[in-house]
Amino acid sequence: MSALFDARKCLFYALGHTTRTAKPIFRTPLTWTLHEGGQGAEKEAWAVIGPHSMRLVKALFKQSDKPVPATSLTHPLAAQQGVFPWETYSVANFSTRLSSASDGFVDYTARYGSLRGDETLTVSAYLQSRAELGGSRDDKREALVAGVARRLDLERLLDRPLIGLSNGQSRRLKIAHALLQQRSLLVLEEPYTGLDPPSRHRLSDLLHALHDAAAPSVLLLLKPSDELPEYITHVLHIGDDGCISMGPKKTVVEAVEKAQKIADGGSAYTTNAQVGLGETSDRVLVDMRNVTITHRNTPILNNISWKVRVGERWHLQGYNGSGKTTLLSLVTGDHPQSYTKDITLFDSPRNRIATTQLATLIGTASPEITAAFPRSTTLTAFDVVATGFSGVFCYRPTRDAEEVERVHHLLKELTPDVDPKTPYTQLSQSEKNCLLLARALVGKSPLLILDEPFQGMLPADLKRARKYLQTALNSDQAVVFVTHYEKEVPWDIEKGRYIRLKDGRVDFVH
Ligand SMILES: Nc1ncnc2c1ncn2[C@@H]1O[C@H](COP(=O)(O)OP(=O)(O)OP(=O)(O)O)[C@@H](O)[C@H]1O
């Protein structure tokens, strides 16, 4: 089998910058050959770790940065197939939801209501259309889609509307989409973020099998904090300084971990016994009694009763699709069925309290909000945090000096390297996530709903954010923290409260 690319002492320069005046993007000359399906001297399976990994992939395949010398980068497989190098790979990227076609605000609550027009597009129809675009022949298309749906455990979901898929389910669909393009290499950008542990294992097994059979070969792009799947044998690490180190997994990982410990003084996941716990009282902020939610005869939540009191710190857990986001949408008032259920919020029956008022009483951060936040906005970093006072998605002027100071305080604590005047769109994904967490915290709301708030954060940002949650919340603020990973919970989980959902039911609570 041919190599996808062959780089020999290759340096990359930003287009338009001469090699005389500019520094190379990556400081280390790259010598790396990626073979299909891990062929070669050893069967290699590679992961690239570091914030600029996608830039490296684009430089290698699209020459979006200039390779120097020009002869130092070749693409034997593309040459053999008579195609362009960028036609030999597809990318599955997980930073936006599938339904978000525009640059404006995406109404992430639409999934809870009655669906209209293009919102009714089903998983099955979507996959068929992607297979068609991927060039699959009519007579082969059905079988191809059925095979991909089976491998990604999507068969049960084929009749669901796209918009109804949970975060984890839509990730599997994105991988299916990339597979249907039938390229030689599948590049997955942070595929594990937001997946529950069994789904992670299943995905690793699938990627391993695909890669081994070169059907297609797989290249993973991961964050430094991600666990490396077992089947990965080799790692290429790009440091913040642009230096590249590469080789067998164990050697590279040990060296990187050592360097990181020295650089930032230890792990992000330390917890002292009492850190982060609030002072509880008997006042109940959220009271749900025997709540059941169905969508077109599909049961989503089943007979849920749950109370959240002042100062309580809750860890909410449950596998992908178990109903966590739906449960929280009843608390935030985003779910239309919340009006007709037995739910009391902040001492009022749900139908007596306006959703806009709830938005000021609850600070929320979630992958849905991250994906929905307008990308065509002119908002600056400062403005984005200030929208949190009213929980809105458009410019909201600060009212007084106290509000201005509060925004600056959070910017300093959570994004110290970001100029408050920087347009939101120019920031990295990790910086955006920190700002959206600051947005949730800015109003010091009595209730915080933090749904996987660390998703997409780089280790230094995560460490800063977690420390802030441990030390700077008011003791009477109640928090619901959603994560698949106990080590992310900012307080001592033995002392905090816990609720686990399974198939829409409360499976365990303490
Ligand atoms: N409008 C809808 N139509 C059909 N099914 C829906 C709809 N909205 C949600 N669902 C289904 O309800 C289930 C619960 O979804 P929810 O987003 O609450 O799960 P979750 O626990 O938050 O998952 P994740 O961890 O993946 O985010 C999923 O199986 C989802 O497909």
C-alpha cells in the first residue's frame, strides 16, 4: 500500500511569508511518513496531540502553509490514484451541532418542540443524502448506509429527527457522515469529548478495526488532556512553542507529561476535602414531581422526582442519550412541556414564572450553548460575558460600574491572556469555552447548571476554570455539574450530591 504522505525534513511557512523574514510554523523540521492502515515496518496507529494539530493536517494535505523545500513533501497515494492530496482524506469535526447550517444563532431548544420544515430531516434521510454526495452508486447506497449505521450503533436512531439527537448521538452521526465520503484516511478531531465510557470503548474498537483494515485508515487529533486509546501506537506532539516531538506512544507521552508537570505545577484534577462545597439550607429551588416526557411516543424521561436546595452541589451523570439535557431543559424552562408538568422553580409553579426571569436566576453553560452561540456576531470577549447577566445571545449593555468590574474580574480569572476587546470570533475554541463559562458565572445566580463546561478546554484553561469553581462561588449558590468523568467534578464527590439517569429514569441518587 502507498503512503498518504511522505515528509522529509519539511518546514512549513505561512503563505505569503518568505522564508527569509518569517519563522516556520512548526519549529522542528518534520520527517514523517503516514502509511495506509498502519502498514510499514511496524503497524502504526497515530494520534496527533496539541492545539495546532488541524493546522498541521491542512498543511500536509492542502498545503495551506507552504512546505519548504517544495520537494520535501510528496503524496504517493494521491499520485497513484490520480487525485489531489486533499481528496484522499475526510474530517469528522465535533465543534458544532449537525443541524447548525448558518452562522447565526441556532435555536438549540427547537428539538423540544413540534418540529417544522427542515428540522424534521431524519437520520436515515441525512445519511442517504451524504452517501449520494460521497459518490456512492445508487444500487450500492442502501447497503453502504446500512453498514455504516450498524457499525456506529445508529440503527435504532434512523427514524429520529437530526435535531433530536443527543450530543453523544450526533457525534456518532458525524463519524458516519465522514465514513460515507469513502476516502482513504479518516481524520477525527477530538472524537471522544462528550462520550460516555462505554461509547468511548466502542468507538476505539471501531476505529481500531477500521484502521487495521485500512477501511479507511484513521488519524486522531487529540487534546493534551485526552486519554490515549489503547490501540494507538505512535504519537506526534506539538508543543505550544511549535516544537514537534514524535515516536512510540510511551516515550512521547512520558516526556510530554514530565515537561507539563514542570510547566504548570501539577495536575488540573486536585481536590481538597471540603473545597467547592456550599452551605445548604432547606429552601428548595427546583422541585419536580413524577415528571414524564415523551416525544412522538418515544419516552425520554420517566417519572422523575428531584429536588435541588440552596447551596447543594450536584453531580449529574448518565450515558449519552439517558436524558440529562432534557431534564435540565425542564429546569431552565427551555422545554415547552415544562409548563404542563408538576414543577416548582424558585418557589413558583413553572407556569407562573417567565422563561426570561429564569434566565437571570440560572447561570448555564453547555455544549448546546457553545454550538449555538452566534458565530457571525460582532460581540467582543467582554460583551459575551456581559450577555450572561440576562442569559441572552445578543449585545446587552452593562448597567453600572459594578457590572463592568464583575465582567473584568471574570475575564482576568478565566481568560487572563485575552484582551477584553478581542472579537469573540477570533478566539480559540478553548478561550471561547472559558468565556461561556464566565458568562454563566457573571450574574452570581442562585443556581448554576454547568453541563460539561470543560469540554474543549486546553489543560491550562481547564485548571484555571476548575480552581475558580472550587474557590470563588458563593456558598449559597446551588450547582448542577454534568460530566462523565468524576475527576472533573470540582468538589469532593463523596460529600456532594449525586444523581444518575439511565434510559430516562433515576437510576441512583444520594
Ligand atoms: N425531539 C426529539 N425527538 C426524538 N427523540 C428525541 C428528541 N429530543 C431528544 N430525543 C431523544 O431523547 C434522548 C435523551 O436526549 P438527551 O439529549 O436528554 O440525552 P443526554 O443524556 O443529554 O445525552 P448526551 O450525554 O449525549 O448529551 C435521546 O435518545 C434523544 O435522541
